[in-house]
Amino acid sequence: MNMVLLGPPGAGKGTQAARLVENFGIPQISTGEMLRAAVRESTPMGLRAKAFMDSGALVTDEVVVGIVRERLQLEDCSNGFILDGFPRTLPQADSLTGVLVGLGRKLDVVVSLQVDTDSLVERLTGRRTCRDCSLGFHIRFDPPAVANVCNSCGGELVQREDDKEDTIRNRMEVYHMQTAPLEDYYRKNGLLKTVDGMASIDSVQGQILDILQAI
Ligand code: ADP
Ligand code: ADP
Ligand code: ZN
């Protein structure tokens, strides 16, 4: 199962990807997560990416395509993968096709999560992320059992630097300009499936599982 989760910031890509990992045992490939790890470790790539990420802009295609190309070659992707947050531009989508062709593989499905803008802002401002394992929670919609403590690893929950209102507005703008056209791109090549992302987390998961069952 080679899939892409598409959707604006806060749509629920990371939340659903984490559940699919549990269901299918295939890895979640989150470019945002990999970039944040590089920033934390102050690698040369992380140092370059930080300013883009802090302002809500996209990191250059070349950098993210490089990350994904390397990641897809690892053994754990051989039975499938869930791309979360990549591709985000048309050139990235073309590059992904090329990388997969090179590996003798192709995408099976692109699942697009549809959520209205007001809800996205509410989701992002209330999002809390585990400092240690990166699992996501929401102060109202998906609260941890103990306030500010990760259910999975006991780590501290923190608010991402880019989940502040100003940066969120930029990220929405960037999404509409650069990423939204991917819906048409994948609709035209027959891979796009849309899901009502406004539904509860469980219901969205059910919709995705139904789609995967059917293909
Ligand atoms: P993305 O990876 O697309 O940016 P996340 O999966 O991190 O989005 O979700 C953003 C926030 O919204 C998180 O705090 C998450 O707990 C919450 N969330 C995710 N899916 C839903 C849903 N279906 N209903 C309500 N809140 C949700
Ligand atoms: P969200 O799911 O909330 O939008 P991500 O964790 O996917 O956030 O991404 C955080 C930031 O990392 C983005 O705002 C962008 O700066 C950078 N980033 C992640 N994925 C990509 C990508 N495919 N192309 C360019 N930049 C990316
Ligand atoms: Zn954790």
C-alpha cells in the first residue's frame, strides 16, 4: 500500500497516519517531522530549513525531495508507506513519480482530507505534540489522559513554534497557492479519493479504511 495523505495544515494527516501505521505496520513518512528532527539536531540541512519553517513557508523542493528519495529506499518501505505532508508542490509530485519509477513502484492512492478553514485554525491552535515521540494530541478534540503528558511515551506535550496564529495564517496561504493544485493533479491521473475530514477522528479513520479495502 503506497499512499499519500493530502490536506491542509491541521487536516488530520499526522493523526490518521499514526493510526494507519498501527493497522498496517507500514511506515509514516512525515517530511515535517524529519525536518523538525534535523532542526533539533542542528544539521546543516536543519539550519537552512529552520527560517522557512518558522515563517510558515515551504522548504525548497530540492531539500525535501532529497529526504524522501533516501527514505523510500530503506527496507521498511518495501511493503508500502504513508507519505504525510509530501508532496506539497507540483514539482514535488513530479519528482515523487520519478523516484518511484526508479524503484519500480508507483502510488496506489492519494487520500485528500477536506476540512474548512475555521476548523483548521481551531485544530492547529489547540494541537499539542509530544516532545519525545512526536505523537499529536488536541486540548479539546483528542486530549491526553493526563494533561500535558503523552499517552504513548509519557513525554511532555508542547505547542509547535509554527502553531501560533500568525504563522498559521501564512501556512494556509501557502497551502492554497502551492499545495491545493495537487488535488487536480491527482484527480486527473485517477489516484485521488476525498474524505470528509470534518468528521470525528474515528469516523475519518473508518472512511480511509473503506477506501483502502476497495482498492
Ligand atoms: P496535520 O498533520 O494534517 O497537520 P494533525 O493530524 O496534526 O494534522 O491534526 C491537527 C490537530 O487536529 C491535532 O491537534 C489533532 O489532534 C486534531 N485532529 C485531527 N483529526 C481531527 C478530527 N477528525 N477532529 C477533530 N480534531 C482532529
Ligand atoms: P502540518 O502538517 O501542520 O502542515 P508539517 O509538519 O507537515 O506541518 O510541516 C511543517 C513545516 O515543514 C511546513 O510548514 C514546511 O515549512 C516544512 N515542510 C514539511 N513538508 C514539506 C514539503 N513537502 N515541502 C516543503 N516544506 C515542507
Ligand atoms: Zn510521546
